[in-house]
Amino acid sequence: MSELHPSQLADYLIVYNRSKLGFWLCAITAIGLFSSGVKFDKHRPLLMGSSLVTLTVGSLQRRQLKKISKQLSDIEEISNFNFKSWVRQQTAPSSQLAVTIPAIDAAWNPEKLITNPVEYIHKKQKHVALVGGTGDGKSTFTQYLSSKIGGRVIVYDSDAKPDDWKWLSNDDVIGRKGDFKAINQGMNDDLSTLEELVQLRGNGGDSAIQGRDRFLIAEEFPILVDECDSASKWLKKHAKRGRRYKQFILAIAQNDSAENFGLQNDKGTLYSCFCLVRLGQFGIDYARTKLKDDQLVQWLKLGGKKRFLIDDYPCELDLSNWGINQLLPSSEATTLEPDNELKTDLNEYELAIIEAAKQLNGDALKARIVKQKSRLFSDMSSEDIRLMFQTLADREIGETEGEGDRMGYVYK
């Protein structure tokens, strides 16, 4: 059957259908003639003879049917096949759409993976420009980095809430309530300090500036550029000379353009003096458009906040256990004995979360409920509250349910 040309198949089908029709006509006619011969005695010989001839012709048609069926194996199957082929041809679209879906390999790991960003930054002897959107974990990464780099931490943050930077002294958080004058003055003081350190080191070497290490953080740098005359000069001076005199800066923005860092027409300084850390969608977009690496894009998406880019390299760092309690002074922690079995140092935020969870009798406590029940959390983001949920669970104080925005905390 598979060797027949379509034209041959059509001829066989025509012969087959004619033979089938002829057979049934002969059979019906023979029966009719035979019945008439029985009734009419006068014409019986003629009718019986005609009936016999008709049966003979029908028999020949039957033989023809069997012969064709034997040649084609199963003529009914051929007919159905031919009909279906015809239907497919008549209903086939005029064009076909090909869609290529990139394969996602969850086990794929990129080359040159950075697992210790602090070590990488120290080797490069650069500062950090941090780029990320709301909820990408900028604050958590900043807290982590400042605790690892070392030195006195000073923050310029015009939007700082009362509980932000709680682990620092009030004198080291400059610019609360939009006090840009204080920020501008503070940056000018930093420039004077840098010049002083240059003189000290020139006269007495590195030992003369020992203990003067500082970690300077500038939140939402584009706003500081617009509001503070000294911001651009502050960044440029420290970018080129600060590391040599133990003055490390971290500038935060929501865009990686040079203009956002006060470096108009000076992208070279941004890339030569800073490690660019791209969080969240910024890292994904950079991997797609600049690096043109689809596997890296998928890897970043699958890792959530713990995966990001430093310069052109992938970095994986799980900060889910990194809570604000790790930076608070020990004097602000209290001792709790949950169920009289586990003794753990907890701060007032964690104590409040546990007390709220106890009242739910095993139901999951959500971040929005925490904010409603206690003024302590009114100015805190839901992301930070869920981070505390995870921190408590990792310390085996209760457990979390769900993931992402749906995460809840259950005290058991």
C-alpha cells in the first residue's frame, strides 16, 4: 500500500467502487427475476434464465472485488486514509508558526560564580555602586556589606524612618526628615577629612591613619545630586582617592547610568572606580541585553533575591538569615524562654512577632497583621517583617509557611 502512487490509488478505488455497485445491482436484479419466475408460469423459463445470467455477472463482480482487496490489503482502510489526507490538505493553514522556547536547566551553574562579594570587592580595590528597585533587598545587602567591610559606618539618608539604621547611633545617620543641609555639610566635612588623611599619610605613612577607617553610605544618590552641591564632588574625590585612605563609599540608585551618580559624561569613573552591583530586574535586564546570556537570565530568575550580578559576574549570596537583630547592640536584646525549653537572645521586634503568633493558636501570622497589631512595625516594610519571620524559623523558633509575599510565621 505504501508503494502506490496517489494516482494509482485513485484508479483502484474507482474500479473497486464500480465492482461493488455492479455486484449489489446484479444480486438485487437476480432476486427480482427469480421471484417473478415463480409467480408467472408463462414466462418462467425466460425469467429463470435471466436470473441465472445476472447471478453469473454478479459473481464476476465479486471476484473483481476480492482481487482488488487482496492487492491493497484493506480497501476500506485505504479509503479512510485517502479521505483523511484530503481533509488535512483542505484544512491546513497557509503558513506555520514556529515558537522556540528556551530550555531551563535548574541545575545549571554559571562559570566564575562569586560567593563572597566582600572578597571580590577587596581584590578589586573599588567602591560599590548599588542598583536595585524597591523590594530588591538593597537595605539588607547594604547592612551586610557594611558589617563586613569594617570601619565606622556613616549614612546619608534623607528618607530614613525612625527605625531605619537602628543599629547605628543617631549621630551617624545624617539627613533624616529631608535635611539636605545636614547632608551637604556632612559631605563637605568628609572631603576635609579626606584631605587631612592625605596629609597624615604623606607625613607618617599608613600607620598615621590607622583606626580612621570609615564606610560611607549614600542612599538614593540621584536625589542627593539634585539637592546637595557637594554630592558629585564628594563621590568623585572618594572614588579616585578614598580607598587608599580607608574611606570606602557605597552609593545607591535605581538606575546604573553615570548621570544618576553625578558623573555626567564620565562613565569611565563609574566603571573603573566602582563595582556595580545589580539586584533584581536590573541584573536580569543586564544579563539579557548586555551579556546576551539566556541561561544566566533564567538562573537569576530562579534564584530570587539571593542571586544578582557584580560587574559582569553572577553572584549568589543567601541573606535570608541576615536580620536586623544581628546588628543591634546587645543592650537592646532580651532573653526569652519559649515553652521553657529554648533560651535565645531576641530583640523587641522578634518578641512582638512571637507574642502575636501565639495569639493565633497555630495559624500563620502575616506581615500585614503584624503592622496592624503593633505600632512598633508601622513604619517597617512587609519585606523586613518577613525577613524576621525567616530569621526566627532558621533559629528553630517557630516556622514559616508559604513563600514570597505569601510567607507567614507560625509559632510552635
